[in-house]
Amino acid sequence: MAEEDYRKLSDREIDKELSELVGWRVADGKLNKTIEFATFIQAFGFMTQVAMEAEKMSHHPEWRNVYNRVTIDLVTHDIGGISNYDFRLARAIDAIAKG
């Protein structure tokens, strides 16, 4: 991702973007969401799909998987905060989760 493609968002911009998403919040300076699936296999399959999308964007999540739960944190380390790319990936993650 080229530097000019993304930018750090203001608190006001983050609040506006959050109002358009379900289940996402800011925790420890990162976009955060936990998604629960019926089984471990479904959670792992979801993570695989997200990994492919993240690779296309060259923007990767911090995440954890415990059995059927996937906890995701999104932040743009290069700029030290939440960027438009984090919300772009959050929307892609939500679309994948809806299946």
C-alpha cells in the first residue's frame, strides 16, 4: 500500500465510521471486534478468507482465534493510529462474516 493511499483518521471521522458498522469499537487505540462462529472449522475458514482479502489490500489484521471465536484488532502501524484502510478492511471482514 502506498503511503498516499491511506491516512490517519481524526476522532470525529472514526466516530462517524463506527456509527456505520455493527459490533466494532475502539479498544486500546485499535478497531476491535469479536465474531463467534458455530464451530472451529467455520472460524478458521473465515480467517482464511480474511487473510486472502487482507493480502490483496496489503493491510493485515492482528487477531486471535480461540475455538469458535475470532477477535480482530485493526490499526495502521506506519501512521500510529486508525486509518481509512482499517475501516476498509473492517467492511470486508463484515461482508465475509455474513457469508
